[in-house]
Amino acid sequence: MKKLLLLFSMFLMISLIACDEEDDFEDLIDEEISEQPAQQPAQSPQQQQQQGQMQMPPPAEQGKPITVFIPDPNDKKGNCYLIYVPQHVQVADDDQNPKRSTLVLLEDGKPFGKPHSLHKEIREIGKGKYSHYQSWVFMSTSDNSDPRSNGKKYTFKIK
């Protein structure tokens, strides 16, 4: 990224020298900026799934160790991971039933965290917050470590 910025800066400096008038330089900058693609916000797993952009992982099974944790593409801090549980969508939270799920996450065999948490809080605070929403569990570990490499075993159960 730094090399790209350096090259872009050098291009602008050379262009500035080549421009006779300030207006020409401003037009050149406007053209360069308009030619760069706009960054799209990250899509939710549901949106990616609907558009066929996401290869779906195998579903996690109740009572068995969870082996696939997907980093949340909307999480800038690295606290939130996703677990795919489509077989439990009928008992999951949704917009009409925000506290319906009875899913309990277990860390090394012990219940932990706070269910029905806001996804924003899971991403920004972590500390064991989680949410079973539609086909996914949005979760953070109790210590905000990476569940793929922290040595702890994660399972879930439906009460």
C-alpha cells in the first residue's frame, strides 16, 4: 500500500510540473480520483450466501467440537467469528424474535458469555458476547483470543 501511495505521489508531482495552470492540475487530480474504484462495504454472510459469493462451510453440530470459525468480514478488531448452524434456523433469533434462541455456547465445556448480544458489541467489545441469528452464530471468545488457535474447545447446545 505504501508503494502504491509513493508511486501515486510521484505521478502527481510529475503531473504538477507538466501542468501550466493550477486548474489543469485540479482537473487531473479529479480524473485520477474518479478512475479509482470505490470501496464497497463488507457484506454480511447472509448477503454473500444469497449472491453465491460464499462457499458455505460444513454446519457445526450440537455437542461436537466446533472446527470452522469464519472471521467476520465486518469486524475491524478481530473479536467476532461466525459459526454456520443452518439446521437450527427455526429456533434462531431474527428481526421479529430477537430473544428466541436457546443456543448456549460452551468454552471448554462451560457456558460463557452473553447470548442475544448486539453484533456491533460482539465486534467492538467481544468478551464472550454472542448471538444466534438466523443461520449463524456470531461469537467472541471470553478473552477475545482467536478460537482457531487459542487451544480451547468450543461446543454448543440447544436447551
